[in-house]
Amino acid sequence: VFDHLEQAPEDPILGITVAYNKDPHPGKVNLGVGAYRTEEGKPLILNVVRRAEERLLADRSKNKEYLPITGLADFNKRSAMLILGSDSPAIVEKRLVTAQCLSGTGSLRVGAEFLARHYGVKLVFLPTPTWGNHFKVFMNAGLAVKTYRYYDNKTRGLDYEGMLEDIGAAPSGSVILLHACAHNPTGVDPTPQQWEGIRQAIRNRGHLPFFDSAYQGFASGSLDKDAHAVRTFVADGGECFIAQSFAKNLGLYGERVGALSIVTKSSGVATRVESQLKLVIRPMYSNPPIHGASIVALVLGDGDLFSEWTVELKGMADRIISMRHKLYDALRARGTPGDWTHILKQIGMFSFTGLNKEQVQFMTREYRIYMTLDGRISMAGLSLKTVPLLADAIHAAVTG
Ligand code: PMP
């Protein structure tokens, strides 16, 4: 009965790992997926995660019963405190609902489903460029998707004027998707002053901001600093959606732990929103998994584990920053034509190199460097050993 089906293309990001795994060459390097690697190129399980898991294992009072539809209450409370700050007016005034969802993607998707069902303006604006999956997440939920200007190829920075113009021209009440920090794929974030301008532009038009926070703590190494944009939007008393992921900052990729928070204008509305959110979630996956959320709740709730986490998080952020310097120095040493300072300036896991599709394909073919066709490289996948190869490949691609 499925004879008519055509072969679907691989996912543009996850498909890179498929191609990488097929390549038998021992010197291959995977800079496609945004997953942290140690200096030895190995995936990292944080020590605080191991400690939390040991405690969970030793605690005989724990069981594997179903969680409620919106997940582990303690996890939800602490996740909201992490992104909003514990003294946030939305928390103090009980003006928010938080639901544990399947990592960042699942949180975005549940938020999108909720909007499609209950929000009047079924139109979302995404930055150009953005994480490719954003389009499909919102379209599959039934929203129309448009874009706003974000990245300026010429300056390799933010197209602030263009962004404000597009936000101003969007139909009143549109959903505006914002990357909370460490914009993927560009690594370009607004300054605090620019965030203030963006906030005003969004509120003036009565738009609904939807934050995607996949990298809190990864951009600057500071959890509070990376939550700045979200907190300024919540401080003005307006509504806001936030999708949080613990994939990167706690290294819990495959555990699929995340949260959707919906900030409303009153606690009464929040209660009703929660009741409707449950109706959205129940027929999709009933309730979320327990293990990863229990780890996060322990780490966020225990002073000792929390402070060890902040040190480990900063360690990951610092290693990525040092890779930026190593790559920049290596390109300078080779005399590679072009201004590569954007590699130093960009924030977060990725570098948006400016290399085009043909150059990327050349680097994969000749140097076995696997990366997305838009020229994005995962700095978190680089090491002292692989920087010279990448610099050689970029040099050859640019001069060849
Ligand atoms: N949003 C952005 C911007 C991302 O980069 C990612 C991960 N690459 C996600 C959301 C979702 O990740 P996950 O579902 O693994 O939490």
C-alpha cells in the first residue's frame, strides 16, 4: 500500500551525521550537529548529572509511575525560575504556566499547537536565517510562517533596522519567534539596548513574543546574562511564550528534557491556559518521561549540585570560546584571504563562517569535514587536534 511513496530527503542537519557515519575515513570530522564534544572528541556527561543520577538510583522512594500531563511539578517550578529569575513578577504573581515537554523541539511544538488552537492570529515570523526545524514545527501545527530580516551578510552582524521595520510591518498580534541567546545559526545576538528597541517594537504592535531558549549558559557562560532578553520582556507585564531546552546546557540531549512556559496577564488566565494545555498534550504523548526531568530538578534544587553545574557549564562555554581563538589564529597564520573577526565575535555553539555551499561541499569532499551547507560549523565539535585540518580546508576552499 505504500508503493507510491517517494524516498524523502535526509534532514539537512541530522542527515550530516548519517553521511559522516557512512564515511570510513579515520580522519573525518563532524561539525554539523550542535553537540558538545570534549577535547578528545568524545560526548560529555556532566559530573553533576552523574551525581544526580547516583542519588536517584540510591533513593528507594522513587518509582517510575506516570507523571502528570504537564510533567514533574518541581522541574517546572525550577525551570521557570532558571529562565525568569526567582523574583520574576510572573512567578510572584502566579501569572504563568510551565509544562515539561520533550526538550526544546517538543516545547516549541506544544506551544505552536496551543497557538494554532487558541490564538487569533495564526501567523508566526521567524528570523532570516533560523534553525531550519522552526519552519516545519510551526507549519505542521497549522500556522502560516513568514520571516523578518535578522542577519546582514555585509556586516556579518544584526540587521537591526531591517528587523524593526519588519516587526513594525507585521500584522498586529503576529507571533514573533526570538532566539533568547546564541542565535542559531549566525551566533549574532542583539545588544541589551537593541533588545529594548525590539521589545518596544513588539509591544507597540501588540505582537506575541515566543522565545526559543536552547542555549542558556552556553552563550556567555552565565545563566543570568543569557536570560536577559527573556527577562526584559517578562518584566513589562506582557504575555510571552518560552521554550526551554536542557539538551545543551546540561548535556541531556537524548533524555529530551525541556519546558514550555506561557506567561499571561493574570493568574486566573494562567489557570485556564493550563487546563487547555493539558487537552493539547494528552492526545499527543499523554505525559512526558520522568528520568531526565528528575535529574534537572535535583541539579536546580540543590545548592551544591547547582554551583558545580555553573562551573562545568562555564568550562564548556570557555572551551568553545578558546576554539574560536585557535581557528582565527590558524587562519591568520595561513594568510587566508578575508576578515575572519566574526569567528571571534559570534556567540554560542556555532560559527557562521560565510562559506558558500560549493565551498562546504569541497571541504567535505576533499577534507572530510562535515558541516551544514549554509557554512555553519559547530565550534563545540572542534578540538586542538582538528583546528589545523579545518583551517587548511577553509584556506583551500577560499583560495581554490
Ligand atoms: N532551538 C534551537 C535554536 C536549537 O538550536 C535547537 C537544537 N539544535 C533546538 C531548538 C531544539 O533542540 P532540542 O529539541 O534537542 O532541545
